[in-house]
Amino acid sequence: MTTLPADFFRQPIAHRGLHDVAAARPENSRAAIRAAIAAGYGIELDLQLSRDGRAMVFHDYDMTRLTGTNGPIQQRTADELNTMTLLGSDEGIPTFSEVLELVAGRAPLLVELKDQHGQMGITNGALEQATAKDLHGYAGPLALMSFNPNSVVQLAELAPNVPRGIVTSHYPAEDWLLLRESTRAHLRTIPDYERAGACFISHKVDDLTSPRVAELKEAGAHLFCWTVRSREQEVQARKVADNITFESYLAPIPA
């Protein structure tokens, strides 16, 4: 099993970069990533797949909220996506390889692969393969994770030396309308941690007292949490979590 570098426990992790649309720094943008590096934070970012099989740094399946253009990101090529403007900036959507070159080891990267098939099932490996290809030769502190444990299992084969984790939740129905109840019930118990060769979970911040989370931590799993949105919430989360993923305020960096 791989382990997380110490860098992941020294700095709070900026959710989708240190984003602030009012300051022309949309989420997952180059500007948000530069701002996080300058402030001394780690960076969480998301990957989606382009039509031509490139890993793109972007959160949503549909482009409307972040670009104003309707349609799935998978229907556009990487070149097309790079020329589209993220709302609140003059930037396009970057490839993962561009972001790796930009960061160049200056901040720990917590990289989430988005589920590509809707029901957290077996994947076709396309996003995982694109991610592993871009990672080849990257030497900075970096870890991979996904809500879909099958994706993490794929990454164990494609990038065995990169630390892996599972993004976890108590999966309330109102937050996961597209997931079947049987799927939510299965994922809620985090049954695939050992199968995926994971060394951490990133759990929803309002469920950190879960007995299953406590069990995994007792067994040696590192615990991150998402998404902390205030200093008060951070204080409570740090009673359990090894580190936080934050947004909407500036998390203090421990001395």
C-alpha cells in the first residue's frame, strides 16, 4: 500500500483551488490554482474526460454552470474546451497535464476523478488511463481519489505508486437523487477500502462521527473531509480529521 507524503498534513487544502469569481478566479481555474500556491495551501481539483480522451480539470458533467454553454463536457475536444471561457474570467478549461506543469510540485495535489457512468459502477478506464498518462514523470506530492471505488481499483493498476483514497459520504437521498438506494446503501458502508488499496478517505464533514469512519481511522486510514466552509466548522472537523478541504474563507495554516 502506498502512503501519503507529509505535505498533505501540513497545509489546509483549497477546494477546487483558492477560487473566488469576484476576483476572477473561478473554481478549478489556473488563477485559482496560482492563488492557492501563493497562499501556501494544498489544492483539491476535479477531472472530467474530453471527447478526445484527455483529462480536463473541471467539476461538472454539464458545462452550463461554469461556462454558460449547455452540454456535457465529454462532447467537446480538449482544444475546444481550452478556448471556452470560464464564467468570471478570461480563462479556458485547462488539461490536467497543463495544471501539473503549472504546479510543478509547489503544492500537494488532491485529485478527484469524477464518476463517468452515473451509478458508481465498473468503469471503462478511459479517464483513469488519461490521468495515469499525464502523471507519468510527475514528482510532486499528489494523491488520487474518487467517489467511485471501481475507479480507485483501476488506478491501483495504472498508477500503483501514487497514493489512493475514496471520497465518502453518508449518501443522503436528497443529495444523490440519481443514485439507486441500493447503491447508496452499499457505498455508505465504505466496503471497498481494502480492495482499492486505499490509504485515506475524504469524508463529508457533517458525518465525521460515523462509526465506519472511526473504524477505518482506528485501522490506520488517514482522514480528510469535505467541504469546510467556516473557521467554526473547521475547529470541529479537526477534532477528528487529519486535514480539511475548505472554501469560502481563508483557513489558517498551522505554524
